[in-house]
Amino acid sequence: DADVTQTPRNRITKTGKRIMLECSQTKGHDRMYWYRQDPGLGLRLIYYSFDVKDINKGEISDGYSVSRQAQAKFSLSLESAIPNQTALYFCATSYSPGGNQFFGPGTRLTVL
Amino acid sequence: DAKTTQPPSMDCAEGRAANLPCNHSTISGNEYVYWYRQIHSQGPQYIIHGLKNNETNEMASLIITEDRKSSTLILPHATLRDTAVYYCIVRFPLGTDSWGKLQFGAGTQVVVTP
């Protein structure tokens, strides 16, 4: 869905480097989410934000941090990347807590 | 929170109906059943959701048993583009701290063959 964009789409980095993944949306949704997906597994929630001043940890927040710069932007940071953070990362948005979530195209991150 | 059980994989012939089962025996009265699908490495896509009644939209139909312990997603005329992983998710109920979160399982890999 072009309304939710993620940059970069692919990234290869080395252990110990700081990485930022960015998510932007034009849907006007208040709620934004970051998930990671490992091969053969479903998505796991890292962080979520219900508005600009609200940040919440998900299931697997250790090693990650987020920033909600504006309603439309939600960034995920890996302060010191490690190989087991190699995964596919998805950003999602929703209009309300019970609303459907709309996902971005994903960022494939490889940590060597 | 209710968990779901789905078969890991299933095949379907193009043009035929695909019936995807999901068990959610611990579902509570105010929890909705959602279905999403994920075409290879793309972002998941919403399909349909329901609470008690059967639901239908342009993509699929959702049949929920009377006791709500299981449901079936029906793709009426499967096409090759329906090949994807299908996730059955029970959304955390309204009023809880987890309201709004989706908990994905491993899903069912559906392969539609010519």
C-alpha cells in the first residue's frame, strides 16, 4: 500500500553499527506499529504508538528504540546492531485501536 | 488472550473454493476474529473480520461457528494470486491494555495450483 512507505527497503550493515529505519504514512492515522518477521514465523510487535506523545513497548523491544517525530512519521532505531536482528521489518498504521492495520512494504535488514 | 491454531499448509486448485480452518477455543465473548494474508515477503493485507455473524466482502467469506470456538475463511474462486500465508488472529478485547494489537501466529501457507 503506497500510503505507508518504509525506507530503506534493503540494508546490509555490520555488528555494532547504529541503524535507523523510517516509516511515513499519508493515511492520517494516529496509530503506528513496528513489527519484525523472521523466516517461517509470524510477525512480532516491537513498539507501538497511539499518538505523537504515546510510545509503548511490544513483545520484543529489547535492543530497539523508537521515535514518533510527527503523526505521519515513526522511526525504529537499532543502537548497536547484532546479527540476530537480521529480519524483515514492517511498519503498520491504523485509524483506531480496533481498526484494521495497513502495512508498509517492509525493510529487509541484514546484520553481518 | 485467545490463541489460534491453523494447519501449516494446504493446497487448492485454481478456480475452486479454498476453505481455511482456524481453531480459537479460548476466545472470549468480546474478541473479534481477523484474517490477514501475506504474499511472499510483502506487508500483510487485511481480508475480513467478524464477531459472531458470518461476514462476506469482495475478497472472502468468514464463517464463525455458533460457539465461536472455530472459524473458516472461504476464498470462493481461488486464483494463483491467492497463493500466500493466511493468518487467523483473535484481536485483544476492548478495554484491555493490549486493545489494538495483533498477535500473529505462523499461519497457513496456501498454494494455489493451475
